[in-house]
Amino acid sequence: MNYTSLHYQIGLTLLYGVGPIKAKALLRSVESIEQLFLMSPSQLEKITGFKASFIKEMQRKEALIKSVEVVNHLHRNQIHPLFYDDPNYPRRLKNCIDAPLFLYQKGPVSLNPPKIVAIVGTRAATAYGKQICENLIQSFSGSDITVVSGLAMGIDAHAHTLCLEHEIPTIGVL
């Protein structure tokens, strides 16, 4: 199999016992992401400082094989992956030490808009709460604001629906 850089990037997110913080530490230690998958555990131990036993437990080969399935899924569903070093990755999120390595984007919205408003609310939205939300969303029309919320049922989902109705950019974070 000829793996692409996308396969290696996704493979990194699938490594057993490796979250965003450890993954970024691993990446800082190597010249290329491919090295993380191609070097022997003893070679990686020398340059990363992680124990060879931990490197073996990461299941690098299995993660890379699984990455093929993920890449195929992304292509089939027209989902655009953003690795954390991509210039389109949200600059505000990069300030978080544990920011995810990957974001998956569907649809044409900038993840670095000039103005963002987060709307978070109860799942048991009242008519009054929905009306307040609608008034707020309508006030954003034409103001270059992007609404971010969590897509949960209730106010979050209502806010996204209203944004779509009023053609206001919206980002749903799962």
C-alpha cells in the first residue's frame, strides 16, 4: 500500500495510548510523520524519549491500516480533514495545549472567521428560550458573525437551524 501523508496523519490519531499532547511531542522529535511509522521501536525510543515498550503498544501498523478505511470514508462523504498544522485549522483552537490533531469539516465555512459567537443552552428549550435565541440570531444577519455551538438537541440545534434559515455561517462542534 502506498500511504499518503493523510494516512500517516490519521494513523497518528489512531495510535493506542496517544492523545493530542503525546502526539505533538512525538512529532516534534522526528523529521517527518512517516518516521513515526517506519522506524523501529528502539530508534524511536532514542529520538523521542518514549520507552520502546510504549512505542510497541501504540500499535502503529494497525493504526496505519485503519487509516485507509477512514480516508476512504472521508472521500466517500466529502468530508474535508484539517490537520492541526493546516493553515485553515482554527487559530483560536491552536492556543489550547490539548487541541485535537484533526478536525473534520463538511460544508463551506471558514473556521477562522473574524467574529464568533458561541451559543450554548438547555436541551429542554422553552418557547421563551427559543424566541430569545431567534431574536439573537436575527440580530447577527449581515454582521459577519459565525455562530458556534454543540449541535445538542434544544437551544444548540435551534440556533444552528435558525442560522441556516437566515444564511448565517454556523459551526457545529460534536
